[in-house]
Amino acid sequence: MMSVETSLKEAMTSIEGSVGVALVDYTSGMALGTLGGGKDLDLTVAAAGNTDVIRAKIRAMEMLGLSDGIEDVLITLDTQYHLIRLLKGRGGNGLFLYMVLDKERSNLAMARHQLKRIEAELEL
């Protein structure tokens, strides 16, 4: 099992093309931990903004009567992938991992696979 800090470090080092990662509480919009980012990527602001994305998708699913769970959400920009993975299991309710990847240097399928592995090992 990995702590939040160790999980974020693991994401940044094991996922090719990582720019930044955060663990976010989408009930409050607060980042519980961040790593990476920079002057062009404020992960705290991004965490709050992506909380709105998750809330909107959950509302849309409720209106449609869908009972499926959200595994992840992908936002593709010109130069980046923004990957939002909702946590499942013990203590993960209301949390998501948010990962920003450099589109040129990353493998999206491998990043999704690695985030799933990191989620499984995360201890909250």
C-alpha cells in the first residue's frame, strides 16, 4: 500500500510524459496533494475546475438514468492529455486522480493502466 505522497511520486516517475498529478476531493474541489505542474499549470486551480467536470458528468448520468460508474474522463488538448480517474474502493468515494500528460511523450493506454495500478495501491 502507498501513501498519497508516494502514489503521486510513483505517478510522476512511472508514467511517461507526466507533467503533473493531483489527488482531488470533488465534493469540496480541494486538492489533497499535488506534484509537478509549473507556471503554466497550476494544479490547485485545475483540481477545482475539473471538480466541475466530474459534477456535471454525474448530473448528466443521473438525468439519463445511467447507473454505470465513471472509470475515467479524458480531455484531449492540442499538446496535452488531461486524465481524470475516479477512485473506487475503500475510502476513495468522492476522490479522483488528475493527471496531465505531454501528448508527444506519453502513451495514453499505458498511462491509464499505470493510474489504475496506482489507484489499487493507494492507501487513504
